[in-house]
Amino acid sequence: MTIWTIPSIAPHDFFLSLDVDQYFDHEHDPMLIFEQGFTRPIPAGDRDYLMTIHFNGDVEAPLFTVSCSENISEDEKAAADKAIRRILGCDLDLKPLYEHAADDPVLAPKIHEFYGHKRIARANFFEDAVNRIIQTQISHKPTAKKMVYGVREAYGTRLDGAGGPISAWPRPHQLAGGDPEAMKRYGLSLRKGEYVVGLAHEFLSGNLILDEIETMAPDVFYDTIVKVRGVGPTTAQDLMLFRNRPEAVFPSKIDKGTETGLRYWIIYSYGGDPSNTTEEQFQEMIAAWKGNESLALEYLFINWVVGEKRKAAMKKKSS
């Protein structure tokens, strides 16, 4: 067995992320993670291992304990550590955002309510992109997650865990040989099958390189990823938010006279008119976000998620 700890930049309240079902995969029950830990496949060099992550519950001194039932090498441990830090957002520093947005009328109350919140990502951009491409335009998220897991079962490495087998996320070389037509059995359209196989080939050919994607400036990232077949403007912006970087950009995309995607949502949240907001007005709205745009947006997101859950609970209670 291999056990080690990973510190995170404070503040960090991992337990807040359990309210966001969208952060987790088909095999996860967020409510069980609180006591049992967060178990998922972790790529470590050339192999994948099942690892369980436990949070110490201390928002101001956050520490994660990672355990793997197998003995892994120091190089594998270093690779796993890097992946887990990305998943949990351990290197994201919330303090600059908190300082700059202290008087922001929209963001400040949400920061106060969800103090220490950081997003959950996946182990690398390829996992995030495969997940996002498959789930796009599928409104019933349990079904979308099951579709993603079907692809993992078909092309990823099977790992045996205490609770049963779990399939790792396929690497590009595993998915590149996939048959888009055969992926229909997992619920994917032929086109989506072509998209995920094509994405794998982008990495195998060297057109896309994981480490470069992770460190690109936001505008360069957007211009690069939006050219990938199957990745539209909104998906490119979404994927930007899951990198281990605090900044992001929200390019304007007008459709039928109104803004679309994340910019629409931001303008609407600030009481603006998405059909009639200039670039100058938009930048003024998010002035407190400067350099911390990806962190800031997650507070709008978790506020929306929790709000929808509260509405559903009230509706159920009154019925």
C-alpha cells in the first residue's frame, strides 16, 4: 500500500463541492464521499490505479490523504500527485479573488456563503474534453454520465477495487482505435463517436500536447481548442475553467442578436441585457474578477446549483 498527503492552498472546503453533482462521475455518490472518501482511477505514468482521497475537513489548513492499495514507484507517485492536485484544485489560490471582489455586489455574497469552494476537475484535459463532448446537449445528466462510463468500460483499463471493478479513463492511444459506429451502443451518436476518436488522434499526432494546453494563456487556449472538431465556443470556455489556472476569458459570441454561452450567463447575473451590452460594459461588470475569472465563475455556478436544489426540495415539500 502507498499512502501520502497533499496540502492545498487555503482556504479550501472540499466538502462544498459535494453539492455539485456535475463534478462527479457515474460511479460516484457525492453523499457517500463525505465518509468513505473520493475514490477514482488516477493515471500515474503508464498505468492507472484506483486511489481514495480523504479530506481533513480543515478549511484553513486543508490536507488530503491519498491511499492506493498497491505499492507504486516514486515516479508514479509524482505523476499521481500532479493529477490529483489538478482534480482538486489544490494549487488554486482564492485569496486574490476574495480581496478584489470583497465589494462586488453579485460575487461577494456568494463568496461569503461558499467560502473555500473550489471546482472539481478531472485528471487532465483529455479526460475533461472527452467527458464534456459526450455530455453536450444531453439534458438528463445521469444518462449522460452513463454514456461516458460506457466509453470508459469499452476502452479504458479495468481496475479492481474493494467495491467492485471500476474502469479508468481511456488514454488517447486506447481511444484512437475506437469505432464511432460501435459507440452507438453506449448512447453516443455517430458524430459524437467521431469527435472523441478524432480528439484522441489530435493528441497522438502531436497537434495537441497536454502540458502545453495546461499552461497556455486563456485567449490562446480558446483559439486553439475551439478549432478541435466537436468543441464549440461554449464547450471551449467550459474546458478553460477546469485547468489548474485561475484566469479565463469569455469571448463574445452573438447568435440571433444576443450573447450566448458563459458571457450571457454573467451579464444576466449582473442584471444586464445580454442583447445590448458593450465590451466595455462587460469588462466593467467583471472588473473584480481580473486574473481570477475561472475561480469567480464557479461561485456563480455553485450558487445556481444549490439554488436549483433548494427549489426542488421546496416543490417536493409543498406537493
